[in-house]
Amino acid sequence: MFRKENSSVYFEGKKGKDVPLRKSDRLRLRQQAMELLCRSPPDTCSENADSEVVAFCLEQDAVLDAAFLQGALSSRKLILDDGRKVTMYLRSPEDGQNTSTDEISFRWPYREPSPAQCVWLEIDFGPRNTLQVPSVVLLSVLPSSSLPTIPVPHQVSKYLCRGADLMRAGIFQLPLSWPSSQRVVAITVAGNPQPLAVGWLDNAVKSLQDVGPQTQGIGVHVVSCYGDDLWKQQLPPKQLRHNLNREARVNPTGGATFNAGHYGNLGFQEGVRVVPLSSSAESHPDAEGEEKHHGTASSKSTREKTNPPFPDEEETPPVLYGGENCAGMENITVSDDTYGSSKSNTLLDRDMENGEQKMPLEATNEALLHHAVCKAVAALSKSDLPMAVATFYAQYVLPSRPQGTIINLKQTRYKKFGVYVQEQIEQGLISVGPDVANKDPFAMLIDVNRRHPDVQHIVREEKANSPENGSSRLSGPNKLVLIDLYTVPHHFISPLRLNSEAVTAANATSEERKNSSMLTLKEIRALLDDYLIRENLARHNTVHLDGPLTDVLYKRKRTSGDPVQSTPQVLTRKQVALAWQDKMERGFALVKMPGNRIVKLGRGPPPQISIEVEQRQSKKFVTRVRGLESYNIDGRVFCKDVCQRFACAGSVDSDAPAGRATLKKNQVELILQGNLVDALDALLTGEENVTSHGGAKASPYAIPANAISVTLRKGVPARKRRPVPAKK
């Protein structure tokens, strides 16, 4: 969640404000912590079980008192990139000069001049849906097993430290129960009982059958982990860490001082990995010296008593991943954590490098390539085809890569994308054809198989991980599409006895269109067909008009002197459908693709962006643009962007000059130097092939092409014909 730099401090370019908490809020947080944490050690079957439980609870209470009731506690509210709201609760470090323990049995171990430590997080998922999560700092002070724990092999830790979520294939053991319904878990390394990460278990994971080899998807959504930005912001100054280590307390579990910057654990190494304590004590040069200086015999005995839940590394079974063509892709996590929101991504490598299992570099790049291609195939629509294979790779495959990754074709067994394409043709994923000159038989992408198992797997994963209504976050160029909608006039319903639910769109597939009376072309034709079948008016390809249908299609108000016009009695089905469509009231829907999410519904014609080019007396051209505000585009910002992209002069007018149509309220008119009609068309629609100007590339806009009206005044040369894709 805090993988990006400064993501725990800044949001939307502003620094989060720390607000001191009242005593009532402190007590509320402490009560929430008691409800979330386990209130008894996991194994209490001995004769002294009752006394062990009492000692465990007393130790927890002392830590919670020190964290929430002592010292200064403040809250910091942040908004992540995916729009999710997070509240962090920061505990100030203990005063380094006050070492008395007469009045208080336990003091906060993090001391000045260390920065404030985050002890608790609240994640807002919506109304009355807040997730309470203890931080890794608080878990480092609490007794072990205060939170349900999932142990993993230490090879996995470096991927978690980079910001990855824990996949189901990497989970071999699940907690037996949870003290609350929120399923918050801690992640530890085998042989090191101190948690390195905390998150929530995915709802799809209910038993051991849902995890382990041959399973797919995210197992634990990581909130905070050792090595993320939250850890970096809480590090003490480097020049003071040595002095702090001499004075600070030692973590009895980890064998190091809390203020050393690694949560008091020798196995936590430089924010990049976590190793078992037995091996870290041998490799850490200062471990023995620290134990002698602080007399930490208890930490050594703790490590000797630790029973790792996994066998020795030689016997640790490798993590396997299902899918013939998606081998290893279950370990690629793509999240916006955008959530989102941040998107984390990782591959579990399988080579032997520095004594660790690591996937070969060739397999890594091949897995990334196939994952990106399947994701791009899922994002394609029928209207996009056919297209050049090179365009498919550049505009769809590359943007579908997990964030922060690179596909190196030279490090795959294919070496070239064309070789990979030939293999996928045999697998039935895509179909290709030759170009116009028949020189390259694999030049054009003709069709794709969206029902391919690999593509369906990607679609299911994206829907399962989607933050809003299960809508897919599949990559690909985002578009806005204008859809024509129709409304049945109210005086048609009674004469034709139309179905009221069908007329009001009560059963529409989208929530925005339900009960709005806005119908698609298919739906209004279904109303007509229903009437023709009910009244038995259809005869093969002809329709015999009855009285109500004739009145609906041809009746109009007559004025004195108008001749009486005869109406036809028999029409073809096509003529009746066109006449019926012509009588409907018009509307429109602005739909965001991919995802089919309706952004705006409206009656009447859709709003238009007007581009007008005129020639001045100096034989130079001027381009005027209006209507950007209808699509939430700031005219002044757009003018600045255009001037930078196309190296032209521009100005913004809020009042129309004499002789021109009056501007609507809150609208402006852009006046740009030169004939920029093709460049603006390409920039607004995102279709780079409309113009050869490089400034139109990487457009952030996605206006529908039919929402742009172009007017060329006298003296302006006609536009070149837009390229039309070849037919299948």
C-alpha cells in the first residue's frame, strides 16, 4: 500500500497534517485493538495454562497502554492513488532522558530522536466498512502470536519488501481462527517469529484447499511491510543510530535494539529481505557484540526454542504454478494500490542465486509477455480489429505490463514477437492475416479468442481484484463512446398497449439506465416486434399497418388548407423499423471503455466540441475550439497543453466577439494559430493515425470521434480522408 516514495506522507502533492487525538479517541483505539488481537497464546495446554494466559494478556495490556494512552498520539489522513482513504495513528517516541520506571510498568521502546511511529491504520472501503489494522511497529512490541500468523519461506520476503502481495501459491499454512471477522493476519518468515508484514486475507481463501501449489490469485492483501515507505519515513537519522543503539532497549524476540531501524530484529536486513534468526546471527557482524553489551541471553534462548513451521531449505518444496501457458503468472500481482491502489507486481524467481530459489530470466520474460498479451486480448473490442500486429504490440501489449516491469524479447526463447505470434496461432489465442501487398503473412491481427483459458483467467482475476462493482481494470487504451438512446413518446404507450417495464428500461443491464426510459436501438425494435407479433401484422418481409400503428407513424397536426395525405397500408419490415425509429425521442449515453461504465446520460443530441478553421486577410489560418467543458476539459489547461504540443500561439476568450455566436455559461473559446484541425482531432480522440504530427502522441483525452464537429470556412483546404481499417 505504501510502495511508492513518500506515499505515507504526501497525497495529491500536499503533505498530510498530523492532528493530536483526544483521550476519548485514544480509549476507542485501544478498545478496537483489544477486540482485534488474540487474547491468549496459541499453545496453552500445559498445567500452567491459566497463568500463561493471564501473563500474556497483562503483557498485551501494558503494550497497548504505552502505545495509545502514554505519550503524544496524532492522526494523519491520506488519500491513496486509487482514491481509498487511510488514517494513520502516529505515536511519538519516548523521551530519551526519562528512564524512570517506578510509575509505569512498561515504556514505549522507540526513543528520541527517532521520528514518530505509526501504530495503527484505518482503511476506509466505503460507508460503514472500515478495516482496522495494527502496524508492523506495534506488532514488533506486542508478544508473539498476538495476531493470526501466516509463515512463509524466507525467499518470499524480498518480494514482499518490494511491495508485492502474498499469492495463494506461496501459502502453506493458515491460522486456525480469528478473534474478529476482519481476517487481519500477520506474515512471518520461517525461523523468525516477528511479523514483517500485515494485511487481510482474501475472501476467497477459506481453507487449506484454496492455497498452496496449483492455486491462483492473491492470498493476502498486504497493507504495510518492512521495507515500504512507512518504514523508510520512521528510520532514525543515520548519524544518530549508533548512539541510539547503545542506549535503546533490545527486542527480546529479534535480539537487536528497537531504534536500530529494523524493528529490533537481526533478521530484518536493510529493508530488502528477512532471514531466519539462526542464520542472521551468524551473518550479522555486530550481533554477538550487541548481545554481550546488552546481555541478551533471553534473545538467544528464544531463537533456540523457535520451531520453524517449514522443514530445512533443502527439503522445502518449490512453489508450483498451474496453467500450460501461464506458468508463473499467478505470482504476478497487478494492483493500483490504484488498490489502487497501489498496483504491486512481482515474479517468484526459481534460479539459485545467493542460495535462493529464483525463476530463470528467460521464463520470467516469457511469463510477462504472455500475461501482457492475454490482458491486451481481453481489452480488445470487435471494432478495433483488424489492426497491424505492430500496433497491437505497441499500443495494447506494452501498456498491459505490470507496473515497473520490462519485457525483454531478446531474453526469451522467441527472440522476436513474430515467433511468439506463430506459437499463439497454434494455441488458438489469435488469428492473423497478410497485409495489403501480401508480403507478410503475419502482418495483420484479424481475430482474437476471448474464450481462451488464459484470457478467461486474466478476466476473472481482474474482476475479483476490482475496487468498484467488479468492473474490470483491464489495460488498453481508454475510450469514451457515444451511444444513441431513444425514449418512447408517452402518447404511444396507451394505443399500442406497450409493456410499461420495457418502456421504462426497468430491466436494463446497467444501473444508470434502469427506470430512466432511455432505451437502446435493439430495445425499441423489440417493442415494435412485440406489437407486430401480438397483433399478427407481420407477413414474411412485409407489415400490414393497422389503425393504431398508422396513427403513431403518420398522424400529425393539420392546419387549414393542408391537403389530405394518404398513408400506406403495407410496408416492408425495414421501412417500418426506420419510421418507428424516426418517431422516437433522442437521447445519448457517454460510456467509458473498457468496462462499459456509463459516465453521462442525457436527452436530446449529445454535446459537441466545435472546431472551426478560418482564413484571415494575411492568408494565415486561425483555429477556434468550443465546447470542451461538456467533457470536463478545462479550456485554459487544454490551451496551454496544445501550445506546448504543437508549438503554436494561443489565447482564451470568455466573451465571444461581435459577429460570432454567444458562448454558453462557463464556456470559453480557444483561438489557436494555424490550421490544427487534424492535430486537434487526433489529440482529442487519441487516434494518432489522423495526423503525422508527433505532438498528438500519448494523448490523455478520449473524446468520441462523433462528438467533434469540424467547420472549414472559405479558403481553408479540405481535410484528407481519414484512414479506414481494412475489412476482414
